[in-house]
Amino acid sequence: MKEYKKIILASIMVALASQISIGLVGSDFRISAGIILFVLLLLYKDLRPIVTGLISGIMVYLVRLLVYFLVNKSLDGVIISYQLEILFYLFYSIIFDLLMDREKKEKANFIFYITIISDFGANLIEAVTRTSITDSFLVWGLMPTLLLAAIVRSGIIWLGLNLLKYYRMLLIREEHEKRYRKLLWLTSELKTEMYWMEKNMDNIEKVMSNSYELFEKIKSNEDRDTWATRAISIARDIHEIKKENELVVRGLKEITENQLKDKGMNLKDIISILSETMKREAKRLEKDIVFTFHIEGDFYTQNHYYLMSILRNLIMNSIDAVSNLQREARISVNYRLEKDQHIFKVSDNGIGIDEENLKDVFLPGFSTKIDYSTGKINRGLGLSVVKHMVEEELNGKVSVSSKKGKGTTFNIYIPKDSLEVVGGENIHSGR
């Protein structure tokens, strides 16, 4: 239902834009600006082209009739003639949909060529239909004009796409600068908290040393009269460590819960950042991995930090599961919306997980990954963080399936209400 509301709203906008038009050779055949807006809406709002084209044609037809009636107080001679506008928008959308490659929707030059073909083809079909109805032979004479109109209108679309591209780049740059300044400020605050954490580490080492000394005294039954004093001293030190730890935790919470409350992001922007950073990370680790991101639709969320962390940890887990020597290593990230659930799937064709270990992969500290050249063992915290964020913070569910030597797949299910912002820019969906 939301999708059709968007299509109808887009069609109304196209119909209004279509009133900016010029007529040709004394007929009621017109070239309008509506199709320019139509293409831009298809590209930036992920609308279904053919359905949007049909409804836009109908809206253009109804608006033209209304305007004509208000001006002339009659609809004589235009009811059938104006109906051919529906034909133009329908065939434009069909040709556009057949030629469109979703992987190239950001490439203005590619869009320029397919809009020329779509525009000229749809106008030619409309012109042929008009001449067959009126028994005139103007269509061949109109072809140069139709081609010129298609080139000019497609050129305007090309210019609009490039202007939008540079405008978005400016906005992204400005947003990155704001985030960078904020990151510097947060880093400085985190440095302060790290000082207390390092101080606590020294205190913990001291307590451990004192505890071990007390243990040795008790074990050898020496200096019994000092046991109580030593125990009290250890308890007092632990109490001080606890108080300082509480200060650190409170400081970190203030940073993460208050200062990180900035504007949200669209899923496609999150995926774009992940794609770039994860490819760079794989390259840094000297792993030849083919990444695939298949995202069906988009949505706006203020829980972007959670979502970014969840997907990053899962992708990093997959990168770790791929050997440096593995050929045709692949990691795929898929997203789709199913009823009231956001569903994410992260898969790899790495080493896989033994069946007996699957039940433990989300436990803190569990890890099967070890670098035998350095002896370094993975901390095993990433997947436990994922489980906590998905199930405790976002009320979702996470599951894993794996075959040893074949690869691993993680499935994430998160309710719409946990990710989408009420009243936010929810943009689900496909002149």
C-alpha cells in the first residue's frame, strides 16, 4: 500500500510538470517536461517503472483534460486525443525498464543513451498512432523533431543527474567533516576514560599480587596474624577498583548514549561505507575476496551504529574464515524486507564451522580461529556482540548454519519497528 501511495504521489508530480510543454506543427501533439521528472523519480525513489508509467500517463491525461476544460469550458475534440499521452508514458516506461541496468543507475552517460531511445521510441509510437487515427502522413516529417526533442530532453536529464551527483557529494563531504570533528572530540574523551582503565589495570595487578601472596601465606601457614589485615586490604583495593570502574562505565555510557545521538542514515549509505571499508580491510590482510552486496529496497534508521556494528562484525568473521591462499573466495551480504521483518544474510565460502561448535559460536570468548604463524588467537567477542545487539537491543533473532569446508551463513531477523523511525524518511519500494 505504501508503495502505491508513493507511485500515485510521483504520478501527480509528473502530471503537474507535464504542463510545461510545447506543441508541434499545429497539432495537439506535445513535448512536455513531465518525462524529465518521471525519469529522476524512477532513479532516486526506486519506483516500479511500468506501473508508475501507466499511472503517470493517466494522471497527465486527467490534468490535461481539467486544464483544457477550465480554459475552454468544453472537452470537444480532446478526450480521445489526450488519451494518447497514456500511450507515451506507458511505452516510455516499458522501453526504459527493458534497457535499464540497475547496476548502472548512477552512471549519467548510460542513462543519457537509454532515455534518448526511450523518449524517441515512445514519441514515435504515439505519433504513428495519432497519424493512423487522423489519416495524416506527418509522422516521417516529425522524426527529426522527435529525435531532437529526445536528445534535448535526455540532455537535461543528464545535466540534472550530474548536478544531483555533485550536490550529494558536497553534502556527504560536509557530513563527513562533521562526523570527523565529532570523532576527534569523542576520541579525546575516550582517551580520558582509557587513562582510568589503565590505572585500574595497575591496581588489579597489585591486588592479584597481594592475593597470591596471601594465598602462599595461608598455604604454608605463615604469619597468621597478618591474614586478616591482608584480606581487608585486598577488599579495600577491590572496592576502589569497583568505584573507578563505575566512573569509567558511566563516562562511556554518556559518550555512546548521549553524544552519539546524531542523525540516522539510510541502509544504502551504511552498505556503501561497509563495502568500501571491508574491501580495504581484505586487501590489507592480503586476501583476494569477491564481495557481493544485494540490497532490495532501502530504509532510514537512527540505529545505524547498531546495524553497522552487526554487519561489520559478521563480515569480519567471514573475512577471518577465508584463507589467504583460498581461490575464488566470496562473501555476500543480502537484504530484503519480508512483511514486518528486516532480513539480512551474510554468507561466505570459507573454512566453515564444525557442527559440534555451532551451538557455542555466540558465547563470549569462543573462537576456533588461530594464526599459527604468530600464535595469536581471535578474542571471540564479535559474534557475542552481534547476538547481544540483535536480540537485546533490537528485539531480533540471529541464527547460523555452516558446513565444514563449505562456508557459513548468518541470518539476522529484526522487526521493522526496531530499526525504522516513525515519521522518518522511510523509502521502501523497486515526465
